[in-house]
Amino acid sequence: MLRRSISAFALLLFAAALPAGAQQGDRVEKLLAELSNAPAPSGFEGPVRDILKREFQTAGLEISYDGLGSIIGVMPGQSSGPRILLAAHMDEVGAVIRYVTPGGMVKFQLLGGWLDQALVDQRWTILTAKGPVLAISGLKSVHVTPPEERTRLTSRDDVFLDVGAKSKEEAEALGIRPGDPIAPASSFAGLAGGRYVGKALDDRVGCVVLLETLRRIKEQGMHTPNTIYFVGTVQEEIGARGAHTAAAVVKPTLGLSLEAGIAADHPGGRADYAQEKLGAGPVIYLADNGMLVSLKLRDFLFHVGQENHIPLQTEVTNGGFEDSRELQAYGTGVPAANIAVATRYLHSHNSEIQRADLDRTIDLLVKALGELDARKVAEIGAF
């Protein structure tokens, strides 16, 4: 009951908060804005799941769920064809309430990987059974901060949320309870040069790739040589849990994780940690902290890119993992890869992408799915 209440209240709040540019933009921009603005920290993905469900129903897909709440839409293909699982995670980094102080301040525990410096002096949304509650992470004024503390990092353990309540009782009257989820509050917007900024682009950009790939296949009347499972997974940011359970339902022959990449093409960025850049095309992850891509699958994706004049870039990093870790390890093992849209400033209130990268990633996926027949998948998985 709580999750349904969260979904309804949150969608009403954030649908009304679409920026003017997004309201006047094209369909892809509107969809990305809607998904970015929706609050859905790990374990509380309802608002995003509702959007995916709506789009799956519009496309006529048969819908099911795993036991954790991942949503699965199936597009039947040739009965003898492979089972292709496309995974985009619905959750974003956020937090969960630990307790409320006697003075009405909210203390929390983080969900997913945050830098301490990204937490202070920000707006947040607490998702309660009574509806969303706006909060700010307090920051001591410079006027009362001793000189020796002014350049010191504020530890996450010292950060609190101020909802305007004067007491614990006032906070509770707003509906605030331990265990309630907390999401960053930041509005989607357009930037110069065909770029977008918004929260949760990790992995709402992957959700757009998932949904727009579905739409293009339907609009083009493609008859794919495979059965495609369009999956919005849960709890990726806290261990790729939804990918594990969704794979058990789908039983894939091949898996592709659709993600936000780690762009470091900014001052202070280092190619030793991340190689991808905004505007350089879809990213194929070759290695991360959880998986190694099959080189046959890598070569197939690059062949598709070359044949269709889609520039590709690669990433080798040990800075995290994605749903492809769980897809690769399903059963006795299946070919899997992570295809990403390069994204700056991940796991913060404001991330940035290039629209052209998003469009090219959809192009690549549509073309690849048209070629992944039983023979090709068997060739990729053979030793």
C-alpha cells in the first residue's frame, strides 16, 4: 500500500514539474524528462515502474514481474530464436530514513554510492505514505564556521535533513517514518550544444534506450529473429539484485545491460579511470569490477556499428559494475555486454549527457537486435 501511495503522489508532483523546454521538446526529450524527474531510489522504484508499464502496455507487450519488482515486457519472435534480455535499471542512488531527532531533523542511511561532498546543501524529496515532503541537507553558515573548518569535508555521518519541523512530533505529522525512501530533488533541463542535465540519468537514460528501441521496432514493423525481453530492473545500485532475479524469470540466451557510462572528459578527469567522452558515440564496456565482455560479442557490436556508420567508444574500468554482471553469470553463463550512453557527474543531483549519444545508442541496439538470430548468438557463445 505504501509503494502505491508513493507512486501516485510522486508522479503527480513531478509530472507538474517538467521544465518548459522539456514540455516543448520532442517525444524522446519529454520521456527522458519524465523519467529523470521521477523519484525512485533503490527498493522504491514504483514511479519509474509505472512509466515503463504504461509504455509496455501501449506497445502491446505481455507484462510480468519478478519477486523484487522488476518489470518484464516480452516481444515474441521466432520460436526457435534466442531469448535476448535487455536490462535497464529503474532505481537511482538515494537514501532511507534512519530516525528523526527530538528537534525534528532527519538522519538517513545512503542507498548506493555517494561522495560525501555531493550530499550537503542540496534539496531532497522524502517519499512518505502521505506524499512527498521537501527537505534540505543543512550546511553550517560560513559566518559561524571557524577558519580551520572552512575547507574541511563534511562527513556523511554529520549530514542531516531539515524539513521545517520544530520537533519529532511535527515531522511525524508530515508522515515521516523510519524506512521512508529519500530521492534527490533536481529538475531536468536542456543545456547548450544538444546536451541535457538532470538527476538519475543513471539509469533513466538506459530506460529511454529500452523504451525507444521498443517503439522503433514496433513502428518499423520489424520481425526480429529472436524473442526480446524488455526489462526494467530494481536495486541495481545496491548490488544488481533485480538483474539476478529477472534473469531467473527470463532465462536469457544473451543479455545486454543498457546503462549510463562514466564520462571523465572534464577538468580533473583521468583516462586511467574512465576513457569515454560526451559526443563520441555509444560506449561498449570491455571490463569493469563485475564482468569481462566476450570479445566475440564486442566484435559483433563493432561490426554493427561500422556497417551502420555509428561511431563507438570503449571503456575499461574498475569503478563499479552493472546489471551485465548478473546477466553474464546466469545459469552456466551467457554472453553479455554493457552498452552505455556517456554521462558526466554520475551519482549526484545533476548529471549530463549528449543527445546525439542517446540517439546513436538506440540506432545501434535496433540494428544489433535485427541480426541476433540463433546462428549468430550460438557463434558468439561458442568456444
